Amino acid sequence: MFTGNGTGYNMHPHHNFIIVAIVLRGTLTHINTIGKIDVLGPGDYYVFSAGSGGKHSELNIEREDLQVIYVWALPDRLMTPPSYLRGHFDAATSADYIHCLIGNEPGSLPIRQDFKLARLIGGAGRIYAYRTNPQHGVYLFVLEGAAEIGATRLGRRDSMGLTQARGISDQLEDRRDRRATARHRPLRRDGRSP
Amino acid sequence: MFKRYLCLGCGFLYDEALGLPEHGVTPRTRWADIPVDWVCPDCGTAKSALEVVALLKGEPSVAQRRARHTRLASTGLNASYVAGHPDGVIIRHSSFNFHDYQIRHRWILQNTGIW
């Protein structure tokens, strides 16, 4: 969250990382060395792959507070040409199902990794199933409302990480908005490709 | 076999085969021979927070990458690009260096009690 006019991150370099920003509230001004100056509002998100090298600046130049979620991922290939893609999550048409924002699925922004980022606006009392590969991890973050994930109850802005899960079934106790991310095939610490 | 190390702060890649000539590290310098107080030239992350990464499947070799790439020089104290890496691109000298920033920030924290 960047509060107030002029706060944020100045121009700084990255390599290889794939940087994802999801704007929840306010206006984000994103400038990068691919030549893109972008202004993102609530529901907008981008995927900036730094690859062989890119700089970016993340600023709040408005009076209103800015709330953004940032996610970093490693690509499956290093030093690729930098790229920038932008998407929009429309709350009005995306309610009641797990909507894949980023990942190699139709209608999602593609990413060079076995990785998915999804968002759900669910109805109270509804149950949603998310199927995953036991080798992959899942990270859940509740934006608004509350949810039950198995025996665990998550409230607003609570999060949990799951590994070796076969599938997730969660029940909404209230209207809420949830993101689920599943990161797959990470680079192994010992340096060998999986 | 030369190894490569990825900075977990910013994604900077140290490639043993290439070294960092612009930062005084000659090619073929092994990771173990880099001083323990070395920090990532782009973001100031400590040496211990870099992790080894493999040459990934299908990725061109250093020789192949060298052959197709025009090398650009990165000079100056604030040059913060991937110095020496054949796939690296250099836009311009850095206007912002996290290492300098962190050092200044730490000094302010320790000496002024402002925060």
C-alpha cells in the first residue's frame, strides 16, 4: 500500500523476475524501460517480465491511497527479452467462479512458468473446489470477507500456504474475494532443473 | 562447470563464466572467490542471499549467446545494469542504487533516531 501523493518505488532494475501487480484500490502509475507508461485502476493488473533486464517505477501520484498486491515469480527460462502485459478483472462479470487471471489458460495473461494466479468473488455459503497437483503449492489470500479452507477459517487479509494438497474445497461464510495462487516447477535450490 | 547465481532481491544473475568486469570481477571468477562482503551491484542484497541456478533446458550456451549479442559497456560508479552479461541490456546509468540507498538509510536509522 502506498499512501499519499508521490509515494512508491523509484526507478530500479530487475532481471529475470516476473513481477505481477494487482490494483485493489486507487491509481498506480507504472513506468518501465520497455517504454511503457501505464496507469492502472482497481481491477487492472499487469505482468512485467524483466528477463534480460528492465527497470520500473511504481508510483502513487494521486491523493487517494493506493492498495496493490505484488507477486514475484521466477520464469522457466532466464534472460529472455523483457515483456509487459496488462489485464483487467471485471468484478461484475467474473463473480461466482474461480477466474484465472494469469496462467496458461484461455483468457488469462500467459506466463513463462507453470504458475497460475486466480481470483474469486464468491457468494455466502457457497462451496468452491480448486483442484491442484500435489507437487504444486497453493497460496490463498482473503481480500474481503471470510472463508473456510478445510478446517481453517480465514478472515479478511488472512492468508495460508498449502503444500502437497490434492484439492481444496472452501466454503464462504460471507461475501468475499479470494485469490489463489499456485506456483509450479520452481527453480530448485540445488540449481538443477526439475 | 561454471555456475550461475540469482539474486533473490532483484533477479540479478552472477555468471561465473562471465564475471563482472565492469565491477572488477574478472571472467571465470568462482563464486567462492568473491568476498563475503560483496553485495548485488543492482540492489545491495548480501552475497549469502543469492542462489545457484542451473542452465535451463533449451537455453543457449554462453558461447552461443556471446556470438549473437553485441556487448554493451556499463561504466561509472552507479552503472547498475547486468554488467558483462551477453544477454544483458543497458538502458542508461542508474539514477537509483538500492545499495547506496540502504547504506544511507541505515546510517540515518542508527544515527538520528528519526524513525
